[in-house]
Amino acid sequence: SLQSRYGGGPRLITPVQCGECLRELTELNRRRDHEHAIVHDSDKTYVDQGASWFIIDKHWLNSWLAFVNEESQGAIPGPITNERLLKDDGVTPKEGLQRGVSYRGVNKEVWAIF
């Protein structure tokens, strides 16, 4: 056994989480719930007159959806990046991008949450 091979304390029958780990997990779950609720309430399928869409790479959006999903609880997706949507110049959109498949538009309120 590992205990006899490496020494150490008593054998743990059930895993124990430290207080700091539990606090961090609680805070992360609060963040998931908060982001999910605000995006759910603010997301629209139309743009108000005079407003703009903000384009987000669907791959990044799927990472965020996995993060806020109660069952999967994926990793924090990190900063938004649309590199996959742009040519090497970093400005020109790649050809063949499909709305809803390659990217999605979101309103200003949702963009602010991301």
C-alpha cells in the first residue's frame, strides 16, 4: 500500500475537503449561478434599434455554457477570443463562417457579463 511504501498519517476512509477549498467552491458556484441567471435574463434574439451585436466565437460560448451548466461544471472559459473567426491579420473574418455554427451575436448586456 502507499502508506506502507511512503509512510504518512492514518489511512483516510472518506475524502475530506479543507475549509478554504469549500469556500472557493461555494464562490465558484455562486459565480456560475449569477452569470447564468443574468445572461438568461438579458439575452435576446433581436437587436434594439440603434444597438449593436457583439460577435462571440461559438467554441468559446460552448466553453462558457459548460462552465455554467450545473451538471458538467466545466472549467472557467477564460477571456473571450475570436481568433478562430479571423484571418491571420486579426481583423478580416474568415470565409465560410456560419451564424449559429461558427459564431453567435449577443447584446451589450450579455457581452458585459462575458
